[in-house]
Amino acid sequence: MKTKLLRSTKYALLLLSLLLIGYSCSDSDPVQQIDFNETQWEIVNVTIKKADWEWDNNVGRYLAVVNLPELTQFVYEKGAQFGYVFMPMDNGKEVQKMLPFVHTYWEDDGQGGEILYTETISCDFMYGSPSSVAFYIQSSDLFRNDDILSDYDFRVVLIW
């Protein structure tokens, strides 16, 4: 029994050694690596004025499209794109919220009741000629309400 166990262990070690030697002599890398010298980023600040928002009746949301020449093919395919919106706080300061930003509101309906709705602010990045970023505001009821519009400050962060 002892010799059988010793022989099995010997064969297992021999097989493992052959695998290690064979793999170390291989010139193919199973994990393709991209050599980057350093990470780079670019920040683009965008202001959308209240008058710049357009209503898209087909999907029930507001949109504003801005050219983004900083979005190259390399950044689009190999990098990352992030959108942020600056939101005012009750204390007069502002906070930077990552998109999509979803918030639920309670409002007086003017008849003694309240209306509950959720607003989503989001963005899409499109590579092309020219590249662009589209910002969206959509209410959960999908109805147009120009009273909710205001000037918005956005930040686009491109990382590659």
C-alpha cells in the first residue's frame, strides 16, 4: 500500500513538473495585457440652460445634446466616461451626484392633495463625428412639465 501511494505521488509530481516546464516555455500569454504608462483623465464642465432643454414626445423626456470632441475613439472603446450633475442643497451649498441621479418628490397638487413623482437625470455618450453627450430629464409620469426645468451644471469625466 505504501509503495502504491509513493508511486502515485511520484507520478503526480512528474506530471506537475512537466506542466510547469511546458507552460514556462510557452510564448503565448493567456491574459492579454495593455501596457499603459499612466492613467489620464479630462474633465469637461457643461451648463444646460433652461431654454436649451427640448421635449421628446416619443419617449416622454427632456433632452439636451452637446458636442464632446474630447471623446475620441480610444477613450470611447478603451476608457471610461462618467457624468455628474450638481444639485443645490437646502443650506445653499451644492453636491455632485453621479448620473443617473434618481430623486422622488412630493408636491402640493393645488387642491389639498399631494403628487408623488420620481425624476431621473441621466446621460449617454456617443462616439462619432462629432462625438457628443446627451443629457436627459425624465419624470415617472412621462408628462411634460416645463416648470421642473432649470439651468443645470454637469460634469463629464473621461478616463483612459
